[in-house]
Amino acid sequence: MEKLKKKIGSISFWKWVIASVIFRLILIYFPQNLNLSSRPEVSTPLTSFRRLAEGYWLKQSSMSPYAGSMYHGSPLLLLLLGPLTVKRIEGQPNHILYSLVSVIADLVSAMLIRATGQNLQLAYLRTLGSLDLVKQIEGSEIHPSGDVAALIYLCNPFTIVACVGLSTSPIENMAVILCLYGACSRLIPLAAFGWVIATHLSLYPAILIIPVIFLLGRGPDAPPWKLFLQRHQQNGMLNQSKLPPGFSWGPIIRFAFWSLVWSVYVLVLCGISLKQFGGLWEMFKSTYGFILTVEDLSPNIGVLWYFFAEVFEFFRSFFLIVFHVNILFMILPLAIRLHHRPCYLAFVYVAIFSMLKSYPSVGDSALYLGLLGWFVNEFSDMQFSLFLFCGYVGVSLLSPVMHNLWIWRGTGNANFYFATAMVYACLQIVLVVEGVSAMLNHERKLRRLITGKTQDSKSGLLSDSSP
Amino acid sequence: METFNNSKPILLFLLLPCLLLYSLIAFNSSSVEAAMHTNNWAVLVCTSRFWFNYRHMANTLSLYRTVKRLGIPDERIILMLADDMACNTRNKYPAQVFNNENHRLNLYGDNVEVDYRGYEVTVENFLRVLTGRHETAVPRSKRLLSDEGSHILLYMTGHGGDEFLKFQDSEELQSHDLADAVKQMKEKHRFKELLIMVDTCQAATLFNQLQSPGVLAIGSSMKGENSYSHHLDSDVGVSVVDRFTYYTLAFFERLNIYDNASLSSSFSSYNPSLLMSTAYYRKDLYKRNLEEVPVTNFFGSVMETIHTDAAYKALSRINSGRFEAQTSLDQSVHHIEKRMPMKVNDQEETHNIIPEGEEGASKCPWSTFWNKFRKGENVDTLVNYGLVAMIPLLVISTWLVQ
């Protein structure tokens, strides 16, 4: 019966995957990709495909691809995707090759998310088994979190829009997911490669090194160490085999070695390709410098542009530091609190930097919404879920309207658009906060189950599991 | 490619005496013939007013649209219209002017720049435009600022007769006035070649008196014949286009900016039975063979572009040498490379592939490779190989370490 249910589940999973790929292909064949690439929510100065085409043209004209402050991405992307910007096939839409690349990137990301999710779920069930909690959990509905996460990622309108709208977000997301997959499956060169590429493409995934270290050192998500001790000490026996392994430094040293190898490789390639145009320093100034100094103030779905349009020059550097430290100072407390759940920590980090980065887009939100699917079982009683869902739908509908009112009709002003951006930021904050509290509630529930069980085993009565 | 580079100085040596000879000959003849064709101008005149002359305004606006579509910008078009049709109270379609009863094209769209309108369309203003003798306060947009390299298209439509053209129902332009004006233009080097196209009754008589060289003229009917309107639009209530202009447009609508249909094909496309008159053209003053002259010499504007990298301080482009050779050869020939912008891309792409082939053919690969690397060539291919090698490296490392 279980096997049949699983089989049906997997068939409907593949049906949904194929449906979403077909839907993307249909949208690609619309004229001009539905003009999605001109929306500020989809294409930012970092992810815009038009800028990549411009950078490629500049490179082909023997000029630095960063001239004119149009292109701010990696020179390797330029080499890989540049020829796709000019290649045209008769009778097909203009950028069909690059759209196909994005679709494939999305598919690969979804498969990796599924694999990681399955990995996570197996590990978690194993730890629950070692805590002798499996019987309680088996009664309630457990969803295959890998499948759910992959489907959320594929069928999310944000992902579809980012894929069809010709931005480089699908590739950046693929790099981040590759890193997390490698870390979960203990494939250290793969994790190092993903981390180096993700950091190289956009600066912010660098903070994912902390969850990756925890993943490699200890393994995937598990309840806190204290619970294990409680469980087994109260039983009176310390069964060593049932305890999860301690922190191991070996994989981390190997990870450091491999990330060094990959970063040297990538930097050497970039240095060679930019030899005539100022070398690596030019690249760092135009990519990381551009991200950190927020030079381009064109509107997007984030909150930085509005503020930096009106800040005085004297205070500009101060506020730049404030906004970036806003991301950095949350790293340590979250790491302390959630160090036993590195994948969840990665999700929270991704959500935070997708919200607070200099040029956010819906492609970044697509990433953390997909990763959210790994924790559906833990988030089953999250508060405000309907409010958040309606909020996301509302913001994604209103934001283009406000943009149109402001820019095209002239009957609105920047405040209209920034209002939707602020609401969006608030929604994301609520999501993160409620997510963390849902996870902590889940752990409290587990602790109650364990302590309740031990109490009952002492007193000999059966306890009822709280819903 | 290398043989071409070697033979470049030899070619130049051969060309130099030819160029010297040619310039000597050219110096003796009038200086205008040595001038290169630099720009195209159009003077479009509708000499009628009042609602029942709707078709004359539609004629002129159709030709305005054609000429703009084929490339002449508004700065080089002088449009003279009475302009009382579009917003006439009798116009059922306000602000719209059609030249066909299917109403497919609104000629009075949002891109019409009329230079002389209403009562400004007089014989005096017309002659002032042609000869360039304006009062000082007349703005530049109302002047014909042509030079000795210009090709001018002069199109006139309205009511005419034996050796005259009626202007706005109150004055006439006579054929010798026109011939005088053209002669003045020639003296003042205001054109290189002039094409006069007239669509009125007995149009061919209007250029009986022309004598200046370099003038080509075509009229819709000969002496004693009328030019007829093409069809009546029962919705608007008047005839909307004349036959001669209708068939002219039928010829031009098939063209785009890069076509090189010849003038003779244009002139021979008029069928006297369809026109109900004989379209007569006068080419005794025009020295070139009509078969060789593309219509875009007068009706369009395709400029010869010479590509330079002077503004950019980067290293020279891969095929800049090829361009210099081409432009030096082109200067002495009146040949317009219409497809040059598209050729650039093809040449770029083919040239990118060539160095890779050369690399494989060298004898000592490592030293030549290192030399080329230091020179800065083939960098892209090296990085491409590096990128492509990353993936198998990743796969192998993952598989081995596992």
C-alpha cells in the first residue's frame, strides 16, 4: 500500500514537472517573451540579459565588457552565454537558445532540490528513529519534502517569470542549490564548486559557507544534541551507536582545499580573459564593487534604491555599511541558534540575503520559496500562512500596476511603487520570523514528546500525542 | 587574407596613376561632376487647396510617406501643402487622410512635418525655396540647404495646363519660371542631379524649357492629355488619389531601403492604358544611363558609411585593415555599399574562426601558442577551453573523492 502510494506520488510528480516545462516553453514562444525582460522586478542591473548582450558586444569590439557601466556580471558568463545572445535561428523567437538554457537550469535545480530533500528527509527520519519517535510521527501525514520543494520551485510563478524573462537568476540559483546538494550528499568538490561559482556570480551566497561547514561537519538537519542526551540518559542507557556523530573537521579541511582550488581556477580564467582590460581588479570593482556601493538606483523590488536616491553624499558610505551589516549581523545569532539544522539555516540565510541584497529580483525570491518546500512538514502549523500567501499574490499583482502608474501614465509617483516594495519586504520578514518560530515550535514539540514519553515510561501511562 | 595584405601596396601603386589621370580630367570639366553624391533632398509641393482637391494632398502625402520610409529624414524634406483637408469640416474622418478607399493607410499620422502650409504655398515661396534666396528671418527648416553633392527630388501635383501649373487657384507657375529657377540652382551648385516629377494635366509641357544638365523629368501626361484620378472613395466623398501617383506608389510599395530597382524600371512600369495618359519622361539632359541609376538615388537615402574606431582607445579591431583597403577603393567609384553594416558581422564571425585554424597548422605549437598568448590573441579560445574543461574536472574529482 505504501509502495503504491509512493508510486502514484512519483508519477504525479513527473506529470507536474513536464507540465511546468511545457508551460515555460509555451511562454517562450509568445512574442518578445511577453516583455518580461523589461520589468524591473525580473531584470536588475546584475541579472539583465540585455546587459549581458551589451557586455558581449563590447568584448567582441575589443573593449572592456565593463565599459559604460552596463554589464556587471562574471566574464565567464559572458563567454558561456555571450554567443547565445547573437545567435538567431530562422523562424524561432529571438532568444530561444538562452531561454532553453534557463529552462534546463531550472530543471536541473529542481532535480537537485528533490535529491537534497529526499536526503534530508531520510536523515531526519533516521534521527527520529534513534530517538524512538517514529511511531508518533508515522500517524500524522508526512509529505515527501523533496518532491514538494522541487514542485514548488518549478511551478512557482516567480521562477517561471524569471526563466521566461531572460535573466541570469536561474543560473545563480542553480549554483546555490548545487552547493547545498553537494554539502548534503557529502560530495565535497561539488559543494566547493557550487559555493565558489555562487559567490563569483553574486556576492551574497558567500555567507552560505557557514551552513555548508555545519553540513559537512555534522551532517543534515537533526534535532538538537540535548534531546538525544535527554532521551538516552533518562532511559538509563547511553547507547553510543544510536547517538548522532560529533563534529568532524576532516571534511571541512577538504572543503577548504577544494574551494581554494576552484577559486584559483576561476580567478585565473577571469584574469586571463580580462588581461587587456584592467585584469582582476577591474572585475572586482565592476562586480563586487558595484553590488556593494549600489551605484545604480533604478527601481526594483528591493528597498535600497529609494533610500539611496535621497541620502546625502556625506552619509552615503555610512548607510551603505548599515545596510550591508544588516545582513551580516544576523548571521551569528542564527548560526548559534540553528547550528544543528544547517539546511534550515541555509534557507534562512538565503531568505535574508534575497530580501536585503542591493538589487533583488523575483528570481531570488523563487530560490528561497523553493527551499521552503524542504520544511513543509515542520511548517505545517505555521502562523499567518494564508496572510503571507495572499500578500505575495497581492504584491506580485500590484507591483507592475504601480510601476505602470508611475512611469508610463505619470499619475503616480515613486512612493506608489516603493509602497509595494516595502510591503514585499515586510512579507518576507514575516515569513522568515514565522518560519523560524515554527521550527522552534517543532523542536519544542519534539522535546515535549520525548520528556512526555520518558515521564510516561516512568509512570507507566500512555501519553496522547499533541496534534 | 595574407596575400591580400601583401598585394595591398601593389594595388595602391597601380591605383595612384589612375587616380592622378582621373583627377586631371575631372579638373578640366565642370567641378560639379567631380563632386561625390552626399545627400538626398525632396521638395514635395501640392499646389491645390479646397476640399474637392483632396487627391492632390493625398498624392503629396503618399509620396512624403514613401520618401520617408525609404530613408530621407524630415530635415531634408520640404513639404508644401495647403493642408486644409485633414481638419476640414467636410472630412468624415477628422485628422485622417487616405489615399485608397480601403482606408488602410492614414497618411496624416503622427509624423508629418509640413514646412509651408496654407497661404504660404505661393509661387514666390516655391521659387525662393528652389533658388535659396530667402529673407534672413526664414528658419532653416524652410530652406533647401542642398549642396553640390545633393540629389533632389521635386514632386509637384495639382491642376496644370499647357506650360503652366496653377498655384492655389490664384496664381500660376510657368514653365520658363521653373527653367530659370533650375538654371539658377545649377549656377549656384545647389544640386548634383535633379528629378522633377509632375502629376497634373498636360504635365510634360511644364519642363519644355529646361536646359540645365543633370536634370531628369517625368510628367504624367503629354500636351493635350488630361491626367485622371484613380478612384472615388464613396465614404469620404471625393477622389482620393490620381492615377500617375497611384501607379508610382504601387511600384514603390514593393521596395525597401536596400533595394536597387533602377529608374528605368520605374519609368517603364507606367502603362498608358491604365493611366489613361502617356507618362512622358525627358532624359536628354541627364547623362547617366537610367538602367544603372537606382531609384533610391532620389527617392531614398542610403548613405555610404565609413567605419572608424577613432573614438575608442582600445586595441585595433581584428579586421580594421580590411576596411581601410575597401574604403580607399570605394572613394573613386559611385558605388554605395548598402549591405555594409550587415557584412561587418559576417566578417567578424568568420575572422574569429580563422585564427583557430592557423593555430593548429603551426609547426612548434607551444612556442607559437605562448607568443600569441603574450600578444593577447587567442585569449578567448584559451578561456573557453578552460571553462569547458571545468565540467569534466568537476565530475572526475567528485567521482574520485567519493
